[in-house]
Amino acid sequence: MLTPSVLERARGNAESLMTDECTVTRPGEAVTDPATGVVKPASMQVYAGRCKVQTSGGLASENVEGSAAQTMGAVSLVWSLYVHFPYGTPGLRAGDVVEVTESANPLLAGRRLRLVSPQSEKTHATACRWNVKEDA
């Protein structure tokens, strides 16, 4: 059985790997400026701080039945994309948008990812992990 101190250390270790910085916003109703008539999308910031972007997978997947690719016997690689937040990060919801503001990886800075669903729950969770997809 894990003691609380072991779990706290594990959570601290997981957070130490979160070297990216991000802002999470929740899209809201569009707002029209009464003076100019310009419509601006409204959003509310729900989190700003550390995170980690991660992929996993590379599993082969057969293409959709009936597609031209399947007819040719094509198999494609499937990668899953995740964002990890510190354990206990409150208020995140599916549909929120993560913008990576800083990263050691120059390919990640500026990326926008939409939260899809929390990753599987765990008894001894060390982070708040979300499945994400590229934001259009």
C-alpha cells in the first residue's frame, strides 16, 4: 500500500516533468460591441500554469470499412495526444482550449489543443491527464 508521503512525492515528480506553460480558456457566447458592431468571441480563463504535452501510441489501425484506403489494404499509425496538468487542477471541462505559451520544444509553443475527455481514472493518480485534439 502506498503511504500518503510516497504518493505526494510521486505527484511532485510528475509535476517536475511538466516544463511547458499553458493557458486554458473556456469558449463562451460571442459579444457584440455596441459602439462598433464588431462581434468578438468571449472566453474565460480557467487555468494558467504548468503542463506537459505528450503523445503515445503508434498503434496500427485499419482504415474505415468501405474506404478506398481499406480496399487497398492500407494501415495507418494512430497517435494519441495528451496534456498533463498538476494533480488536483480544478475546473477543467471538455471543450476548453489549451494554448501552449512556453515550451522547450519550439514546435509546441503557440499550439492550441481542445480538451476532449479526462484520461482513465487511476487509484494512485499523479497528474490530471486529458485526451486532446488539435483545435481548429
